[in-house]
Amino acid sequence: MGNSKIIWHKVLTNKNDLPEGRVKTVTANHKGICLTHFKGKFSALDNKCPHQGGPLGEGSIENGLLRCPWHGWDFDPCTGIAPGGFDDGIETFPVKEEGDSIFVGVREEEKHQTTVSDIMVETMINWGVSKVFGMVGHSNLGFADAMKRQEEKGNLNFYGIRHEGAAAFAASAYGKLTGKPAACFSIAGPGATNMYTGMWDAKVDRAPLLAITGQVKTQVIGTGNFQEVDLVQGFNTVAAFNHRVQKDSQHSELMSLAIKHAILKRDVSHLTFPDEVQEEKVNPNTKAQSPLNRITSLDIAPPIEAVNKAVSLIKKSKRPIIIMGHGAREHKKAVVEFAESLNAVVVTTFKGKGLISDNHPLGGGVLGRSGTPIASWFMNESDLLIVFGASFSNHTGITPKKPIIQIDFDPLVLSKFHQVEVAVWGEISRTLAIFNKDLKGNINTLDQREENANRWKIWKAEKTKRLLEVSDKGISSIAVFEAMNKYTPENAVMCVDVGNNAYSFGRYFEPINQDFLMSGYLGSIGFALPAAMGAWAAVGNSRPVIAVAGDGGVCQYLAEITTLVKYNMPVKLIILNNNELGKISKEQRAGEFDVWKTSLSNPNFSEFAKSCGAWSKRVENQNELEVALKELFEQSKPGVLEIITDVNLI
């Protein structure tokens, strides 16, 4: 042990815990030790077999020799010497007994030397990525250790999830809500591939996301090693920035570029770290990078020609309406003020739900399959559509038969599916400031407020009629969301799953000032619960976070209720349980197929949640619904409300 100071560590309080002829794994500070008890003597050996690193403390003493549990190699249990004159023996450590206790002496740990992972984690944090969702495992331990050091300093929050798919959905939801990337984190192989769906969700919904994966050691890549998957090749279609980190990479620059791509392109970036690279030491003078002067302002003004065409159309219009998509989220105040100046009704896409309150005199609700008849009526009666930050999906159904002005900060989105009358490329608020200046004193539109109020009266009367539809099989979805209209906190962040629950939510829930997150273009079932974890990581306890899911969706990541409890995330999960994949049954009937394999066998979700440590309640009768919702929202800890619903009353 040379001149290094020996530090003694108690590894057994009672030496009788290790009987004669047995071995045990213990830890002395961070050092793994194989403690043996043989011929009345306690001995301490390095726990790693010199061949493949097998844990010798999990082995056994056979015929007087310590046998490696992985491949059967033998060593003297006291000296660590291999029999037969081989030179692959094991390092030993001094042992002393004090009373009934056993102590092992190991060299004083050297001061931590900065690693590749340290530099890259610090760079990541400097760029604002401080929330990480993932699972620590054998091929990402070096990077995990670097994150641990930063979390101890208060610079990072790591949330250990139960399935890597949930980690990617959580990071995707964080990006959708904030416009900034969070990270998802996994081991090589199956851990990484589990994140694939959530990464695609972020990509198609234009949410920034950073994926970090471990990888097998470089020396065995290409040999078919255990859990070896070519992740760079595998993620080539989903990640806009996609690289393997090497020992001689420009490490801080690589992390900076990954995050810069994610932010500016609103896309997925992926870095994979071979096992040995993670703990590679760097020059002491190596510094982490920051975003200082690395990102330019995105306050882009539109071309004059496009502005002139748009303003000319608006001046001629009598009945314009405004359609606001998720891409206008950061500019909703400016868009609503513009609508007020035009006296124009504002409708939203489903992804843009809540960008204007349904209580606003010009709020027309959601357009499309998940929407209200109010929105479609105003679109049909309009003479001009002014569209902000929408993608023109089939689900929304923006008609191409009306003159369209489309404003977006992404030129590739403009006229993506068909030609529009005026395509305006520019930052939305900057564009509106120019529109307002050029339109001042030249607006000749009709005031649509009274007409909008009348259409809402008609729709509310229709909803009242539908509320009278009852069933002994369960509560109607409209009753659920009418009750939620009364008790849902006005500033909540709401995460919605896929299925009939989502359609009913879009149609019947009337937003005031809530934010909504969903798996839009990918439409991935199971989104709501992990998304709520990502939303909570973004807003903390400053705003309520609510997940709304069907029984089919929530079962995809049901174990994440334990994650809510572990990190005391006071998320409120509302489960509409109809024991069926109701949306699929409906599609089978519409396609004139037999309904097949859509019935579900479910647990009692309330009892399951309670066993996880969450507050929970199950509601089977409509007269219990409002009291239960009120009680749910009063909880200070994670809560689950299971509502038995009728699949035919949506």
C-alpha cells in the first residue's frame, strides 16, 4: 500500500454474521470488498475478479478455494493467490478485529479528478438543462456519478423512473410546456430503445429534448456484446443531432451543439457514451462551456411583401377568424389582443386548447374532431382565416376553401400541405406588431362577440341535454368533464392521454387559464401520467398538475405512480375506467368490422394507487363525483381518482 494513509472502515458489526467457510460483499468507503471467513480467519480481497470483474463476494469457498461466481476461477480465500503458479491473483487489504466488529483498511481516497462526464454535465447545466428523467444502470454509471455530484450542489434534479419510456415522455412534456429541453437518460441496449417512442413524440410535436444513453465499451463494439445496439444508427431517424462521444472528442462543444440543435430546431438531440469514456480524466484546465453569445435572437421580422399582402386581405375582410395552434403558445397574449382589435373569434387546434379562455367573449373553443360546433360554425361563416402556429393536420380540419393567411416562425411549415393565399414567415409577436401598425384606423370587420355568445348558448343547451343520458354501467364522460369545469384549478397544467377520454376532454372541458399537454402528432397512448411528471418538474408546486387518462392508457406506465410518491410530486391523476379500448371499438364499428380484442381486465386502480402510497378514491355513482373531485384537488400529495364510466356515453 506504499506510503498512502490507511483508513479503517467497519464492515461487520457482528462477526457472527459471516459464518466459517462463507464469503460476503462489503463496502469500505467506495471500495468493494470480498470479505472471507476461512479457517478461523477473516480476510479482505478486492471484490472484482481480474478476468471479467465478477463479484467474488457472491461466490463461494469450494474445496478450500474461493470460486468466482461468473466463470469458476479459483483463488486462495486468504491471500488471493491463484493456484497453479498463475500471476492473476487478487489484491488484499488489512483486517482487524475489535470486539465483535470487523474493520478493513483501505487507502485514503484520492481527490476526485474531473472526467469527461463532469465537463459535459456541467456544460449541460450551463445551457439550462437541469431536469433529467431516467434510470441508472451498469453502462451509464460514470455519467450518473457526475450528475450525482451536481445534484449534491443543487444544480440538477434527477428523477429515477420505472420505465425509460416514461422518462422520454416526461422530457417531451417538459419541452412542450417550457420550450426548453430536459434530458432523458438510460443504459445501452434495451434502456435506450425503450426511450424511442417518447423521443418521436417530442420530434413530431417540435419539442426540444436531449437524450443521453450509455453504451458498451468501445473495444467490444461490433462484436455482438451483451446489450450492444448501434444507437447512433438506431436513432438516426429520430435525432436531428446524433453522435457517439469519444475520448478525444471536443466534449463541451459536443454537448453545447447538442443542446443548441434541440433549442433552435425544436428537435431531438442524442449523445451516447461508451462505458470507458464516461470516466476518462480530462486536463485540469478543461472548462465547461456556456450559451453566452452562442444563440442569436429569434425576433425575426417578416418580409415586407408578405406583410403587405396580408394587411391588404385583412382590410377587405368583414368576418375573419383567428386559428391558434400550439406553436403560438408563447404569443397567445399578443394574438388575443390582435383578435380583440379585429373583433374576430379565436378558435384553437386541439394541441392549442386553452390558449384563449372559453370564457373570453371571442373564445370559440377547439376546432376539429375533438372540438365544439362553435368553432366549426365560425370557420364555415368566415371570409378569411388568419392562422398562427398551427400545422394544418387532418385532425384539426382547417378548410382550404377559405382565403388563408398563415403566420409561423418555421418556414417549412408554411404552405406545408397546400398553397395558402399569404404565407408570412416571422416571429409571431414581431409580426403582429407590424400588422397592428399597418392596420391602425383601417379595420372594417363586424363585431362577432354577440354572435359568439349565442352560439355558446346553443352548445351549452345541447350539453345540458346530453347530461340527462345516464347508464347503470357507469358515468358519462360529459358528466365527468362538467364536474371538472367546476372544480379544476384555473391555473392547472393538464396532461391528456389518447382515446375517447381525450376526445371528450377536448369537446366538454372549458378552459379558463389552464395549459394543456398531449401527444399530438404521434398520438401515443400512455402519455398523460409520465407527461405530468415532466410538467411538475417544470412548474414545481407553483401550479397544480393534473393527468387525465383512460384505463388503457394509464396501464402503459401505471408503475410511475410510485415515482410520484417517491419524489412527492402532488400530481392528480384522473382515470376514466370503462374496461375497454373504447376508441378502437368505435373505429372497428365505423369500419364495419367486428369489435374484437378491445375489452380490458383492469385492477382496482384506487387500491393499486393506495398500495403505492398515494391518496386514492373510486367513484361509481354520479352523485359522488363532485365531492370526490373536490377532495382530490384538496390533497397535498399525489392523488388518484378512478371514475367508472360507460364506454357508450362519450
